[in-house]
Amino acid sequence: MRRPNLKWAGFLLVVLALLPGRGQAQPDATGYAPPDHPSPFPLYSTRPESGMYVFGAFTYYRQNNPLQDQPIAQRGFIDADGSVTGTPGTFVGSLTSALDTGKVDGPTNYQPGFRVGLGWRWADGTTVEGYWMHWASAQSMASASLAPPFLRGGPNLADTYLSAPVYNFPSDFAGPQDDVIGADGQPHQAFGIWNAADVMTLKFTQRNEFFGVNWRVPMYETECWRTYGIIGPQFVWFWERFRWYTIDADLGGGASIADQAIYTNIVSNRMYGLNIGIGNEWYLGNGLAVSLDLQAAGMLNVVKERAKYERADKGFAPESKRARTDYTLVPELRGTANLFYYPMEGVQLKIGYDVMTFFNTVASPKPVVFDYGAMNPQYDRVFRILDGFEVGISLIF
């Protein structure tokens, strides 16, 4: 065990070398003796004032969903040629809402992930570390089928069909020939894969990646307190995809791959910037410490916007697509609180709570454009907030 007069110095020395994500706080020390009960692992040394450390953490984060309500499909179908009602263009059915983007806009859920990194500490207390943080994809799904609520299909089962107001598409998207029964009792075509369809599915996916390098410089310290500055480059990537899949089966229930259509809208925010901040760490005693970091960043956001209509047999029919690259400046604010525990020399355990906010990113809140011939979805500047927990361990060698 340490002698009483080395209690604070020894602890703070461990903090700066081991802290995985925030403020490796350690005062300088020389001639440091090994612990009374050495670890069988190659951790720590008799000269802990400099050296390499590694860290890893389980993360559990959530983020807001930028989607807004947008109607997609209704119950019923359009009698395009008048074979059912005698009047071309008449809508047959209740027009009850069957599917909208509100079904995939939340609630937001926490997603598991990890953060890993490698760092080096110099004798003057300066540290440099690189990290990678990744989360599992967040996905929301919703669907509508030929079975309406309470199986109430309406007159002539018109509400067993789904229709969306897609227009200006070529005949390659006409759908099956025998789609509905006409007034003459014979099969007729309800023109369009999105007209008198049988199944529609929505899926919204969000992915995130974080890479960065943090340089921490001691600014002020006492026996049980340390203030440090933080600076370094970072890369943040938000990737989102909205996918709408439509199946238009014939009267026998069969649907060839040519009778299925896919609409996708992908927004990719790739942000490159510089992060600066300040952190404070306080030793509580008995191997416990707490820290609070406040950071800000300015980033250049390279935004890839991609929207497309296509058939499921990709490459065998025309497609309509839009691809554009935008640029925005994104400010970020971040606050992190951590609780540390040091069970033995060279080992640090951490639990923390983290909040990140991003301004002026890009999303497509109402992602669908129904004009096949003029692909121009709505893209807006949006605010994003991400928060979550980390439980991690650090080892110094």
C-alpha cells in the first residue's frame, strides 16, 4: 500500500494515464514502488510517469429521429380505366390511412455499441489518444397488408387494397394485368404497382460512427484536483436510410419480381472538424474520482443525398433517381460526467453519462416524393441530440 503522504499523488498519477475518454489526470512521480500485491498481468511499472494505455467501453446511446408525419398509402384503389365504376379515375374504397412515416419515427431506443482506443502519456502529464466509437444500427419498421383492421374490407373488398399517389411513372411499373375484378366480372388491371397493391413496408435505419484524436494538456492541479485542456480532430458520420417496399400481387396472390417496387432515400452526414474543451477531475478518496468535461467543435459537413425509384429486378427496368452533395457548417456541444474506480494499480473502471448536440445537420423529415419523373425530396437543416451511458475499463502498461 502507499504511504499516507503519497496517497493523493499516487492516485492522480493513475488517473491521467488511464482515463479512457476524459482527462487522464496524473501528477508526475518518480521512484514509484510496485503495489504490495503485484498483478500477474504486465500492467503498470516502477516508472508510471509515462507510457502506453489502452481502453475499451460498452456504450448504450440513443438519438432523436428526424422523420415527420407524411401520409404514404390509403385503403382502396383508383379505377384508372373505368372498368369497375364506369368512370375512369374514380377512387374505390374508404381512403382510410393505411401507412405513414409516423409509424417509423419513434420512439427512440438505446442502441448498444463500443468505444475502443489507444493512448500515450508523457512525463509532463500530456496525453494523446485515438478512439473509435460505433453503435448498432437503429431500425424502425412498419407495414400494411391486404388485411385491414377487424378484416373489414368494405364493399367488394375494396379496402383490402393499398394505394399510394405515385404518378408520372413509365409502363414498366404498370403491375400485374389481372389485379381487380371489373363490372363485367372479368380481371382487369389497376394500372401501377402502387395502385391496388397488397403489401407495403417502411423501414428507417440510422447508423453512427465516431473517430477522433484527443490531446490533453494539464492546466492546473492540486493534490486532489486537476484541470486540463482538450483539443483534437474528429470525424462524425450520421447515415440514414428510408426504404419503402411495395408488392402488387395478382388476383391469384402471386407477384413476380417485376411487380415489386422500391423507393429509397439516403442521407449521409460526414462531418470533419476540430474539438476543443476543458475538463476537471476531483479525487474523492477510497479509490473513487469524478470528472466533468465540456467540449465544443466546429465541423465541415459533407452531405450526400440520394433518392431513387426502382423495380425489385434491378437493372431490368428504368429507374428514377436523384443524387446531390451539399455542404454545411455544424457546431457541436458536448458534456460528459464520469465516475472512476481504481481497484488495483494499472486498472481503472469507469461509468459515465454523455450528451452530444449537433446543429445544422441535414435530414429528410418527409422523405417520399410521389412524382416519379421529378425526384426532388425535401431536405432540411435539423438539430440532433444524442445521449447515453458508457461502462469501461482502462489498462496501463
